Amino acid sequence: MISRKNASISKFIIHKVGNKHNSTKNAFSNKTVDFDEASYDLMLPFLLKPFGSVVQSYRFNHHADVRLNEINNYSDTIFNDEDAFIETSKHIVKHLFEQSNSAQIKTGDVLVVLFEGIEYNEITTNALGVFKIENKVNFFQTYLENDSYDVLVQKGINSKKIDKGCLVLNQSDTEGRIILSADNNNYDAQYWTHHFLNIKYADDANQHTKNYLELCQEFSNEIIKTSYGEQERNTFLAKTIDYFKENEILNVERFTDEIFEEDKHKTLFEDYKKTYEGEQDLLIRNQFDVAEAVVKKEKKKIKTEIKLDTNIQIKLDIDAPEASSEYLERGYDDEKKMHYYKVFFNAEG
């Protein structure tokens, strides 16, 4: 994630990108935007806000040589020669146009922006931003005519969130240049990250943590829920989150020893892990540093609810792994021929 408190826009240009499948063409600007104060104060946080909460970063990718990655090359050109900003921004739009390989790819405005003062991991750097505005919203505009006010409808950019955007930082690590990406209109997951940017997740603690938590969620849904029910599924997820919160380093063997009481459940998990790695085409490390920010983000996605067919839901606290086994009891009523849950408590909240 970045800090934008000292960030500024040094260059900004707007182009329009078409779609080669429906014969719409690109349209280019030849001058950068000269902001008034009100527009600038609204534009800067609008562009950078999505990256304030992004915890995972990407690196450029290419099947032959990463130096052949188009956006990597265009970024280098702009960072090394700001006078090339306008012409290079046009090349970026042309490259984006070439990725419109289906009719559903939307046309829109493309904002190419050079930022200064971006703070990332306690380092201040400049960055190249590319943003695509795909959807515009209707808004009312009032105006005075013949001593009376009237109203008309106009279309404009929604200042609440961007559709697609990336930040290419002028900063590298052992894996290459650091990239952040956001996609709020994910109708074609391959279009922005894989075809246009051609980027891959960094091989770091953030990605290892995310991979392992996603493995645990899939295991809870496909194996635990199916074989043992919702209550056991929720207990497993709560224990998993608790383990990640309490340990700075995750070791797979210690994790399974602590989470699973029976060897047969450890074997189930280990077998599922191997299958999952093959299906997802990834390798989950046996030991890695836990990324706290990723744990917090992934925890919000986990649903720990027991939904019953009698229009009743039991919501369990993900931060209380022992609560389900201690205070929730499942049984079967022979008279009603129905399952039941018994909940123990001292006082109603």
C-alpha cells in the first residue's frame, strides 16, 4: 500500500481508446492538462485512493524476456525522459487498443499520469499511472436562462472510484519493478492484468499468505463442510485465522499439528493441498512469513454463518475459535424429526 500525503501530479494527459471489434478508433490529445485548483484537489485523491489499501504487488512478466514487456519499456522511457511523456502515452493507448480482443471490451477515457512523492514501504519515489474510465454516470446540471433556472442531464466520470488503474513505481526489488493494480470492472480478468499489463504477483509474504488462506477456505468448503457440516467448517476457519494472528511465521507441519487433532484429518488436508496446488498451478511454501495486512483483508471475506432452512441464521465470531465447540451444540429431535442447535449464553447483547 502507498501513502499519498506528499504525492503530486507532475504530468497528466487524457486520450480515448476504441475497440477494434466494433470499429471505434482511438483519439489522442497533444497537450497535457493544466488543472485549476478545484479539479486538481479532486483528481489527485480520486486516482490514488484505490492504492492506499492494496497490500499485494505485482511484477512485470513476459514469456521470453521481461525487458520486452511493453508497459515496462514505456515506463522506462518516461522515467528516463519526461519530454517523451506525451508521445509515449499515445503508445500506451495503442497497446491497450490492441488488447481489445472481444466486443465486450469497453471503450473509454485513458488517463496517463506521472506522479511524484509516492511513498511505498518507507521509500519516496515517482510513479507512472495508467487509468481507464469505462463507465460514466448521469448527473443533473442546472443553468440560468432567460432569468429562470433550468436543468439538463449530462454524463461524467464518477469521482468515487476508478474502473481500472495501475501504478508503476520507479522502484525495483530483486524481482523487478513494483506495480500496483486495481480493477473494479472485472468483466474480463485477463484483459487488464494479463494482456495489457502482463504482470504477475510478487513472490513475497503477501502472496504466500493469500495462497494459504485461500487453500484453507477451499478445503473448508469442499471437504469439511461436505463431510462434517457448517459448524465444523466455521470452527476450522476461526482456528486458522487465530493461528495466522498469533504466529509471525507459518510452518505447514506445525499448523496442521495445532489445527487438527486427528491424523486422518491432517492426511485429508495434506492430500487436498497437493490436489489444490496442481489445479491452481502454484506451489504453496511449507514455511513463510505471515503478512498481517493480508490476514486482515482476507478475514473480511470469510463468512462464518450457519444458514438454516427455517429462515434462521447463526453468525459465529471469526475471532473466537473456541466459541462454536464450547457454546453451540448440534443434535436431532426424534419427535420433530428435525436437527437443532442449542446455544448457551449468560446474557443477551
